[in-house]
Amino acid sequence: MAADVAEEMLRRVDGSMGDSILTLYRSAVTVGADWEPGLANVSAPSLVLWGTLDPACLVSDGAWAR
């Protein structure tokens, strides 16, 4: 991402938003099992960015590797 875009995003994240994001991310211990059933119901065009080295939800764990 371009530096100017990152700086703009950073200006829009306050403490409350940061806490909310971190709480959600840290609560996602079993992301695939918890969230995958609901993802099947998404009907709007969507984009999922999935880091292949994300330790919270590894591609190789089989949870989302379908």
C-alpha cells in the first residue's frame, strides 16, 4: 500500500477502533470453525485477503483450504 494511503488510514484509527480490532482478532482462536459457516451466506461481491503466513489461520490447517 502506498505510504500516503497508509498514513490516511492511520489518521482514522482511534484507540477505540484499535481495541475493537485487536479484541476481535485475538478472540478468533478457531477462525475457520467459527466464521466459515457464515461465509457461505455472503451474497454480495467480496474480496478476502488471506496472508498465507498468517499464524492465526494457516492455509495448511485445512480450516479454509477447500
